[in-house]
Amino acid sequence: MSHRLADDCQDKTAARAGPLRDHPDVATGYNNLGALLQDQGKYAEAEQLFRRAIEIDENAFGNPVVAKNYNNLAGLLRDQRKYGEAETLCRSRRPTAAPSCPKTR
């Protein structure tokens, strides 16, 4: 997928969010787009989207449902060699996210 297409997707996601910007389906879109941007090496943009997805889902559901979001963010931090931050994130979310948290080095 081209960088232009990813940018277009991000613009469309933000535009469509409008009044539903805090809806859990928007969080799913942010999570998916964050993964795409991570694959393209756009780490700063991906991190913003993962953190926004976490914020939306925590407000909507609480901690158990957002475990996958924390796992995605921890994986991104690991890819950036921010091992301490990834480990801290996993340890702080251990009851819900520990089984799938990426290993730090």
C-alpha cells in the first residue's frame, strides 16, 4: 500500500469521525491505520493513532477491552527500540494485556 493511500485513509478516517469521533468503531479504524503506518515506518503517526484508540476504548469500555490496543502500542515501541517504555506499558497493564505483550530485549 502506498504512502499516499495511507495518508488518504488517515484523512478520511478523521473526516468521517466528526460527531462520532469517540465511537469504538473509530478506535478500531485508528488501530488498523496505526498498524499500517507502523508497517511503513511512520512511527510517530502510528503512535498517535494507537494512543487515541486506547483513549476512546478506555472511555467506552474500560481496561479489559483495550488490551489489544496496549499490545499494539507496546509492539510499536519495541519496533522503535523503546524497550523500557514498552516493558513499563506491559507491566502496568499486566492483568489484561500480559499474555500477548511483545517481549522486550
